[in-house]
Amino acid sequence: MSSALISDYVDGLHRRLPAAIAAEAADGLIETYEHHLASGAGERAAAHAAVAEFGDLETVAGEFTRQAPGRRAARMLLATGPVVGACWAAALVLGRAWTWPVPAAARAGFGAVLLLAVLALAVAATSQRSYQRTRLTTAAGPVILVLDVTAVAAAALTAPALTAVLGTAAAASLARIAFTAWTLPRLAAR
Amino acid sequence: MRTEAQVLKGHLDTLLLASLADGPRHGYAVKEALRTSSGARFDLPTGTIYPALRRLEAAGLVRGTWSEAGGRRRRTYELTPAGHQRLSRDRAAWRDFAAAVSAILEPAL
């Protein structure tokens, strides 16, 4: 490999993507380049043909970003979030949660942290070009996990009675805890 | 009406799995297999094959391994047992679907 066009492209991949992914894409580009060299093209022509065949950096890095596991996990959490939220809303309203012995500061803190986590997930879920942004899920995911555990624990400790609707909300949170705990270790490696 | 490229994208996973059915291949060979098997009709930008392969790898359907060849590291992709299973399921589903569509579009004369 000696073409400046190819090495610039490979540098661009490394700037835009995590090292392991950039290496994989670079291998593909170099393979394409070698294929054109082997079929008789000169270095310059082979490099141009390889880049044309491979797709431009924006397209390729964008495709890796759109298929990033962090982005998919964020979308999954955002898609299911309203269901879990609605279960809790119903349980809290029916259980008259404003009468439970939970400090106002704890309520406000919970809401603020939840809002921040949802915003971070929204950024990760909608990232079109920045792979870095899809990794926000690895930060927001554990927060969601802790919030779910907190919600279930707080309800268990302070709710005056265990109703069916409260049980449903807790089950929804437990299901999400299971999903998050299963997904996060897989994101950490990517 | 969806364009052929969009329809193709919907089936890309299955097509990639099928192109690995005969054994391990490099990414470029996967792309060439798609192109030649389809009579040059499915000519995807090579660079978009890799994100898809990576996603299939994350899903446990494909395994990628680095090996040293010709003085540089190259990545080879192969189906996992789960990938083989998924491919046969997809094949059966496609046969049923194609048969149903053909029955409607090309009724026996």
C-alpha cells in the first residue's frame, strides 16, 4: 500500500471510528485497492477505482454509525421507555404516590437524572455521522439501570399497598433491568 | 414504491449470510459473490458491506477473524452455527413468500 489517497482515507477512518472498526474497514479498502492493482491498473488509477467502489468516507463512516450497537440499544430503550413510564404513571397516580414518604428532593433528583439520561439516549439514537455519539448509550444505560432499581426499591419500601398495577410497573422495570444488564457488556466492547 | 436498492437493503442480511454459506470469505469476496451471483445487478458500495457484517457479528450470526496473509492482517468472515440456522430459516421463509407472490402474479394459464 503506497497510494496517498488510500492512506488519507485510512487516516480518515481512524479519525471517525473506533480503532477496531477502522481497522476492519481499512482492510476492506486495501483489499479493494489490491484487487484493482492485480487487475492491471496503475497505483493512482487503482486507488481512485478502489475509493469509488468502496464508497466515500462520509457514506462508509455514516453506515457504521447508523448500525452501531449503541445506537440500536438507545433506540430500543427509547421505544420501550414510554411503556415502562406509562405503567409507573398509572401505578403512582392510582396509588396516590404524592402521599408516600419520599423526600421532595429525591423526587426532583430522580426526575432530573431521568431527563438527562433520556436526552443522552436521544442523541445516541439519532446520530447520523458521529460514531462517538452512539457511545453515549454506554453512559446513559447504567443510569437507566440504577433508576429502575431505585424505582422498584422505593416503591417496595414506601408504597402502602402492593396493587396489581404497581406490580405491573415493577415487572416492566425488572424486564428493562434484564435487557440493560444483558446489552451493556456487549456495548462496552464496541 | 420502494426502489430496488431499498428492497435489497431489506434482504441484505440474508444475502450476506448466503454468500458465506460455502465457507469463510474475505469481505471483498463476499461483495463479489453478491455481484456475480446476481448477474451484476446487486453491486453495493463495498464499504457498506462491512458495517452489515459487523452487525451480523454482534448478533452472533457471523464470526470474523484476523489472519496474517501476504504481509498484512486480513479479516475473514464465516457463519456461526446460529448463522447457518438463521440462513436456512430465511431461505424457507423466502421460498414460501416467493411462491405466494408468483402464484398471484403468474397464475397458471
